[in-house]
Amino acid sequence: MARTVPSRAEDAMRARQSRTPLADALDAQRINRLAHFDVPGHKGGRMNPELPEYFGKLCMSLDVNSMKPLDNLGHPVSVIKDAQELAAEAFGADNAFFMVNGTTSAVQTMIWATCGRGDKIILPRNVHRSAINALVVNGAVPVYINPGRNARLGIPLGMGVADVKRAIKDHPDAKAILVNNPTYYGICSNLVEIVRLAHAAGMLVLADEAHGTHFYFHDELPISAMAAGCDMAAASLHKTGGSLTQSSILLTRRPVNPDYVRQVITLTQSTSASYLLLSSLDIARRSLYFKGRAMYQKTMEFADYARDEINDLGGYHAFGPELVDGDAAFAFDRTKLSVHTRDIGLAGIEVYDHLRDDYGIQIEFGDIGNLLAILSAGDRMMDVERLISALAEIERLHARSAAGLFDHEYIDPVIAMAPQDAFYAKKRRVPMEDSTGLVAGEFVMSYPPGIPIVAPGERITPDILEHILFAKEKGCFMTGTEDMNLDYIQVVC
């Protein structure tokens, strides 16, 4: 095969992408022996020697506050600006914004930058809580599309194109459509077609890519939001891109106004941004640009191998590309190791607990019928084999009849009022068991994945109540209610 000779433009881009302007500037301030009379007060750890003993001296010396040589995240004009421009180039966007409040803040920024009070936004109901929280804060009104469902697995899929068309036709005044790319289980919608339909109707497309950072760096993975023509995308680099926890990137394309987006970001993002998080984004971007394809090739090979081995065990179903149907399951993220557990008579959270407590294996989450293990190039084959062996042993020791297990993860919501109206309405506290038929004034969800079982403004149906009580009984980590024990729920009076 003839060797491809890089063009001058490609050489120039590689030279640019080899830089880490923010990380370099941070390291430069570390070695210039400044006398610090600014925050943070630990002064490199000297105030509390236990911190450098625990985190290391280098980490403490890099934990500094904004100063002129290090730029300012709220109004970047030098090294942060340069680092963000390199990130935009690497991800194929017009603009990139570093986020230190997690992808939660990036998702909320997308919604706040496109919708105001009373404006409609079309979105799948199986969104992360952060999206509905954004509606609670700014008063935008959701137009929910019920996702497709896989009957055997009981999991929600993506949005069907016909459902998107119907929502656009019924709500032509909607400002935007939000799409999961992918879902927690690795399912992708037909993003290119959704973008085409939305843009033809004058709507923007926002992508929650909390679990899709890797789509930008391997051509055998589902299409990324920017490549599909989305207007904004929130990408969790800390989840699958190798940066530090809580660091994320918000990507935008024209016609979105980047200066207005920056103003929206500053409404809620910390004015004391962590330079540890910021520099990790700079370093991770460079690594992804040069090594991303090889890293995600290795990840896919790990996941493909694990799926085959787990399915050979006979009881579990490690699902994958066979789910693709060209519509609500338009594509599948092969790096995801999602495993259906109900056929061995165990809820996903029960297998999760066995793995953690009996075998010293921590996975991402277990819900009422499935578990998810996040794989990366940082894993080792011996650890993958350890997971497979533990699953085999759990099946041998604990498998039982599936009778009585809850068989679906998603329930169509019954909308009674807007999330903001319900959250701030006059409410009363009732026992959870007595809440059927009432309108929720707060969230109930298992975390992870953080997708509400019921959200403010939705009616609590018998199916929803059964789901909540089953998840609680099986040991899912339940959040969202004022009552920490989830014995009571706030409902609208």
C-alpha cells in the first residue's frame, strides 16, 4: 500500500495540536518561585501538611488561583483561549469551552442559551437529570418524545425519526431538540436525519455527549455531534477521554453565538476554576488527537472480547451491535459493556453488589435489569478476565428464577404541569406508598444513571410507584427527594 504523505495543512495542524498552552503556563508558574499572597490559602500545602502527604507536592503546587499569566476562565484572552481553540480544532467545532462544573453545567448551558421561560424544547424523556433541572431553573417547557424500547431487555433506546417528525409538526414553535448521543447503554439515534429535520424547521440541535467523547476519534464508532451537524454538544472528557473527574467541554458551531454562550456559562460556573481540571482537559485533548484512535481500538477489542465470553456463559446477555435497527437503535457504541442480568434471576444492582462486595470489582452501575462496565485503554486484559470469571461465579452461586423481577427500565410519563411550576408549587409530604395518582413536586431516580423515574410535574402512576419501590428494595442508590430514606415524597397540592 502506498504511503500517504501528509499535506502541509495536516503537518501544521499536528504541530498546533502537539501544544498544551495552558498546562505549560501552569507548570511555568510552578517553577518561578513566586511568593503567593493570594488564594488558595493552603499555599502549596504548607498550611496543611496532610494535603501534600495525601495528594503529593506536585499536585498541591499546581492548585492555584487565576492570575494574569494563567488567564481567566470567565473571560479568556490568552492561554485558556489558546487551549480552547485547540480543543475546538481537535473536535471539529467552531468553538470550545472548558467546563469545571461537569457536563451537568454544559448540558444546562446548552438549554439556557437556546430557550427562555415558556419556550419549548423537544427532548427524549430518558435524559439525564441535569436537562430537566435546567427546565426547573429557567422555565422552558419540555416536549417529551418517548424513546423506543427493547422489550427483551426492558431498556429505553433512542428517538425514532417518525416520532421526531411528529413532534416538530405538532410543535413548530420549539426552539431546539436535545438528543442523547449515546444513551447510558450505548444506543444512538439517527443523528444526521434529526439534524436535517430540525434545521429545516428552524430549530437548533443540542447533543448530550456525556458518554460520547470517543466518537470524535475513531471512524468505526457512531458519528459525533459535530460531524453530524449539531449546533452544540456537551462532551464529558472525564468519562471516556482521560481528563480529571468533573472536567468537560462544551462545543458549538455557527450560528450559535459563542460570546453569548460564554455569558450563560458564567451564570453558574465557578469563578475559582480549578487549574488541575483545566490543565487536564488541555493534556487530554492532545493525547486524544494523537493517540485516540489506537486507544479506542483497544477499548473496542476489550469490549468485543468480553461480550463474547459473557454470552458464552449462557445466562447473561451482553448486548451490542445486534440491537441496531436503523431507527430508534440507529447505532451502538461498541466500547460499552452493557449486560442484561434478569435471565439469571438477579437485578443488575444485585450483581453490582456481588461484584463489589465479594470480588473487589467496581463497575459503573447496576439498575433493575442490567449492569454497565466502562472499559478503556487503561484497563488490562487480566482485569477483563477477572470480571468475566466473577460473573460466571455469581451465576453459578446465585442464579434463581426471574419470577417477580421488574421487567422494564422506562415508563412513559404522564405530564400534568411544567417542571418549574411543579417544583416551586405549594407542596405536601405524603408516604411514598400513598402517592399513586398525585403529581410529583420533586425527582425520584436511581443514580447512576441519573435518569428520573419521575420528575416534577409528572403524575405518579401505579407502574412508576412499583418501579420506585422495587428499585429501593433491591438496593439501588435512590436520590432526588427531600426525604433521605425515600419513605415520603413531596407532591403538588
